[in-house]
Amino acid sequence: MTDSPELPYKLACLCDLRDAAGRLLLIERKKSPNLGLCSPIGGKLDTAIGESPHQCARREIEEEAGINVPVERLHLMGLISERAFEGRGHWLMFYFRVLGPVDVPETDIAEGRLRWFEPGVVAGLPLPETDRRVIWPLVDGHDHEGLSLQDGDRTGLPGLFCVHIDCRDGGLEWAVEQTGRDTNT
């Protein structure tokens, strides 16, 4: 692969929300990026005001799902860097799992339609290739049953993964740079 030209680097978060039945909330996107594809709630950090990744996740969840999730319920599950995504920019994304179930109705929002999906059907949905081949398998591999947050007890936490995805020249190569489960559970 050739070196990529200088491209802007963007910081974003992705938010994994589940309901009491374990279903996953995704947006069927009607806007770029990922037009026509399914993706988690998320968005860019407001770097002009020094927004933290956790603050960004809270804001995006409130804007898109209409619920207020306290920082204590946000668990950093992954760091994803994408080099030359769609040839337009580099991304560093913070993947957060919301601990405990949420209740959000399926509805239309500015970015698309919010819908609940059984985890087992996600692979068959229209997804970005990076999500299908890299991100969702890592999420599934680091998931943990019984995620809860009761009285400050962070039991059953998923592990952490860090992955670098190289999308230069329309390719898709990746390296998992760190992986592991929380050993304090």
C-alpha cells in the first residue's frame, strides 16, 4: 500500500447500547458517513471545547437516543484507529459499552432510524466492511455476560481491545495492538 497523503485526523466515539433482552441499538443511516448502513450511535468529539471521550458519548447518546446516561455507566471497551478511511481522513474512535439495559423506542432521528437488533443477526445487516470484518468480531470476542452496574459494582465488564485498521487504497488490513479482559472481575 502507498503512503497516504496528509489527511485530517478526527476523534469520535461509538456507543453500544443494549436493552433488557440483550438487543443492540443501531442506526440505519440515511446520511454520510456510512449512508444506507447500520452503525452504533456516535459522533465526533467537540475538540474546540476540549470535550472528553466520555462527555462525547454522553452527549451523543442524549442527542440520538434521547436518554441521559451517567458517566459511571460508560465502559471503554475499545480504541479503534482507522487510517485513510474512505480516503478522506484518519479516525480515532472510542468504543463505549453502556452498562446495564436502556429503554429507547425505535424512532426516526436526523441520522436515520433507530432500531433494535438481536446480536446474532448483526453480521447479516448492511454494515461498513471495517465493522463487519474487524470491529464486531472484536466486540463479540470481548463481550461478557451479566453486565451490570448496581451500587457501584462494575461486575461482568467486557475486556478492552485496541485495533489499527489501514484502509489505504481501498484495502482493509488490521492489527490488534492490545487485547484483554478485566482481571479484577
